[in-house]
Amino acid sequence: MAEINIIKVGGKIVEEQDTLEKLLLQFGNMPGNKALVHGGGRSATRMATLLGIESKMVDGRRITDAETLKVVTMVYGGLVNKNIVAGLQKAGVNALGLTGADMGVIKSDKRPVKEIDYGFVGDVKSVDGKRLAELISSGVVPVMAPLSFNEQWGLLNTNADTIAAETAKSLVPYFDVTLTFCFEKKGVLMDENDDESVIPEITPALYAEYKQRGIISGGMIPKIDNAFEALNAGVKKVVITKAENLGTQCGTVIVNI
């Protein structure tokens, strides 16, 4: 079975020109089948401020009211996504920008209101891996924005890590899938104040221990939860690393043993 790399990059990497250019070079040089999933939260916050729209966050998650949905659609599906696609085309990569609405490729349910009303936020219900695999096999490199689609509500703001993990899982029947989460550190750190203290491998037992000891906490927990869910669904390998280390052996490998 052919291999594929699904790369998720945080907003900070794709929103600043110097880091974006490095990413495009690294990603463009990766051989074989690939897809890119991106964030863009800082750009959305900046645009909302320029438009006089208040950004409301709860535990790092954006409350997406009707006006904010317009902003994230414009920024994620437009500005950030098309900048990446244009940069990859310049580099000779046949990229295609997608939201969940394009071909209905990522469908979601609107998040139910519990203690918090997150507004127009989607929880992924299904990813059309068959349609994506057909695109990829024809030489297209999907560049996926963090926007899913619901038949009743339309576009919904959706966590980019989740989109990456669900996309990886949907492609398991068609490829040997490696999922890589890129962020600003070299991997998961044993000591958050020491950038060289990268944990080379995390198993379920080590994960439980590191959470208990407070070594792994905050936003890293849902990222690793997504990683184990992807492995349980048949993804071959999950890596957490720095974008500039794409294609190398650097970073933290999540293994399900």
C-alpha cells in the first residue's frame, strides 16, 4: 500500500512570512503523497479586532458567534489557505485548498450547548476518505482549512488538530498513514523550560505517568489524545515535532504498545 504523510501546522507557523516560507520549502521537498492541515487563530483574532469584533475565548477555545464565523471563514478559508496554496504552487506542488464544504469532504455536527455555548463550532462526524484518496492519487495535494460543514448550519469553525486526526483516520483504507503535528517546539518536552529535553517516544503507560506527574498538561493533552485515537483507528505512526524538522527523525513518536 502506498504511503501518505498528513501534516498539521499551527497558525503561528503559517501566519508569519519567514516561518511560512520555511514550511513550504520543507513540505514541498517531502516525497510521495501528502496533505497539509493548517490553523490560523492569531490572524482571525487580528482581523476581528480590525473589524471591531470582540474575540471571546474559553480555555483557549474560540466562541464563534455569527460575526466571528464570517471572520474565521474569511481568514481560514481565504487568506491563510490561499497564501499556502499559492506558495506551494510557486514551489511546483499541485496544491488544492479545501474547507469541509468543498465536495462535502468534512461533515460535522454543531456542538451542543452544555455549560458553554461555543456557537458555530463543529465536531467532526465524517471525512470522505474515498474522495480525498481519489484526489491524492491523481496528483493533488490537499491543503485543508479548519472549517467543517453541516447541512443545516453550513460552515462551522473546527479544531485543526481534530481535522488532521480525522483526515488521517479516513485515509487508512487507502494508504499507510503517518500523521505529524507540527508546533513551535522540537517535540513533547520533559521540561518545558528546556527545549532540548525532547521525549523520544510516548506509550500509553508513559502518557498516563507523565500526565499524573504534570509533565504533560494543558493543550498537549488533547493533541496526544487525538494521536492515540488515530493509532487505534489504524494510522501507522504519529509524530509531534517542529515544522523545520519535517522529514527528519527528530521529534516525539507516539506509539500504541
